Amino acid sequence: MPRPPLPVGSHGQIMYRTLGPRRVRARALVRTTDGRRHDISRVGRSREHARQVLLTAIRELVGTPDGEITPESTVERVAQAWLDDL
């Protein structure tokens, strides 16, 4: 049975490669909201730093569609969306 595809907006396993002293590359596949997979990689000073930089890049790439309400949305934004629907 084949492996199920990555859910939209998520990333796969993060892989690491040491490039030299204090240089580590973190890499992962990401499925964006348009359904495409992207191979994203970032370099950091340590494994944890590379991971944090990669996760930040993934959040920026995936983002949220314009106008979508998320858990981080303010009450003002939710109220405005509700008024717009009326």
C-alpha cells in the first residue's frame, strides 16, 4: 500500500547534513496550499538553529490564504469578517 501524501500545509521529516564546522543544513519537503511539494532547505550554526530557521521559512511559505480566520486572528478581524458576510 502506498504512503499517503503530505497533508496540505505540512512538512515531512526534517533531514540534516553537516557542511562544516558550525554549519548544518536542514531540509524537508513541504506541501503548500496549492497542492505542490517544495524541497526547502536552510543553513544554521547548529542542528537546532538550522531546524528553527527551516521551520520559520516553512511557515512563511505556507502562510494562510487571504481573509482566512486562524487561531491567531484578532477579535477585530473575526468581527469584520462576520460583518462582511452580513
